[in-house]
Amino acid sequence: MRALVLWLGLLLGFAAAQASNPYALRFAQAWKLVEDRYYATDYNGHDWAAIGEEYRAQLARIRDWEALYALLDEMYGRLQDDHSRVLSPTLARMYLKGSECQALPFKDSDLSLPEIPPVPGEAAGQPLSASKPKKAAPKAYPAPQVSLRSGVVVFKLSNLIESEGVSALQNAVRRYDAKAKGYVLDLRGNPGGLVLRMAEAAGVFMTGVPWRLVSRGVFPVPLPTFPPPLAGRPQTTKPLVVLIDEKVNSAAEGLAGALKDAKRAYLIGVRTAGNTEALTPYCFPDGGVALVANGVLAPFSGPTWEGRGVEPDRLEPDPQKQLEAAIRYILKGP
């Protein structure tokens, strides 16, 4: 009986902590995601436990959800990987546009919550208006662009986070493929994004298992195009040139590298950034999202692109000449 009373006391204490310290719960969730799922077990040479203590000490000054999410994002920035982020519900709607995301991989009861003073002026357990913006968030990335140049379809894909870009690419191929002489996929400046978007974009032009994800697990995880090889064919097999530059990162590098390695595309431009951590989005109950770098993208066989980037087939450092070179390649060959 005594043990049962003690267990009930702990359970009720945890529930009370959740109600009185909602910020503490969100902090604990965000911190544990990195502790458990971050691809580098040394956290890029940083002491993640010490960083957690440093930022936990700042919880007492937090008075609204937007401030909390800004604090969490700053904490993730201490990993210095240029990828991992924490997005408030407002920013998540702006950047992810309803992209798929995973549930938290642990229970709230598994977390250790820090003691912080109650937040004044807010009833325990009540929803907070700070995470419910009254107007639509502004657009985060330039819209995808499609144009026709001498029978060549030129498609500018600004990111691999929003679903809008890949959908527009698929629609453009459906619309123009019968008469198109070929395609130019312009990835210049693309910061990358989600592995799923990368697989969907690659699936427009090829099928296969061109990647592996190197993570904390014992074995790398093979990553297929989408749809998978046995479930469908690419939308087009016509000639393809991909434009790349030093600002191409992450999943956009994986896309360009896979198309090159499969000899499906000819790459023109300059070497990409060599920053190929793969992001997994984890959703918080209020719509906020933690983007955690849980692995590094690599070709299915061969060394990773991390730190070395994807090399173009043709080096063309002048941005003004890259598109014209791509169109000439499709119309006349190398």
C-alpha cells in the first residue's frame, strides 16, 4: 500500500508540474530529442548536458511561448551544425507548410522537469494565445518557377521543405514532357530540407536506392526514391541538367549527387557546400517543430558528401553563364 501511495504521489506530482510549468515540459522535450536522436554522439564537441543546464537557468524569465521557442532555437544553435532548429507554431506553419513530421519518440512521464517559478497571469493547463497567430504567416521561400526556353523546361526549386515545390515540379513534367527537349533543374541557393522531399524530387527523374543515412545506429539506413523502385517509374527520362552552387546544402546536395551518380543528370556550376546532415522533424503538441539532424546523407556506396560537397561535371563559376550552358548542353550535347 505504501508503495502504491508513493507511486500515485509521483504521478500526481508530474501532472502538477506539467500544468504549472508548461514551458519546463517543452524544454525537456526539446533537450531530450537532441540527447537521444542527434547523429553525433559527441554533439559536435559540445557538452550538451552543460548547454541544457545553461538554458534551463533562463526558463524563469520566459513569459510567453514565442520567447520560449526563441530560447530553444538558440539552444539548438549551440550545436553549430547549420541545420538543427526549433520552430514555433508560427514559424512551423511558415516553413513546413504541413510537411509530415514524427511524433515525439518518448513519453512525457520519461522526462525530468526542472523546477521554475509559475508563469504569472496564465491559468494552469489553459491554451496560450501566443502560439495561435491571428493572421497567416508570410511566405518563407520564393515560389517555384517554371519557364520554357527553346523547348527546354527550366524549373527553379528554392527548397526541399515545402511540399509546394515538388508538387509544382511534378505538375510541370506532366504538362510539358510530351514536347520538352529536356529539363534544367535549378538548385542554386537551395538550402535543402527534408529527406522525403529529396526522395520525391529524385523520383520525378529516376528510381532506385541512391542514398544511405549514416546515423547513431549500428547500420546505415538505405533510402529509396519515392515512389520506391518497385512501385513506379520516373515521370520522365528526357535529358536533365542540374545547376548547383556553393549555397546548395543538405538534402539538395543529396538530390544533385544522386542524379549525378546514377548518370541521370549532368551537373553545371560549382561545388556544393558539403553540409549534408539529414533533418527529421518532430512535432510538439501545440504545432511547434524540432528539426533534429539525426544522420548524414551519403551515396548508397562510397564516401559521404559531408565536408566535400558534390562536384559539377562542368565547372562554370559565372552565375550569368550557367543557365545558358545548361540549355546548350541539352540542345547540342557536351
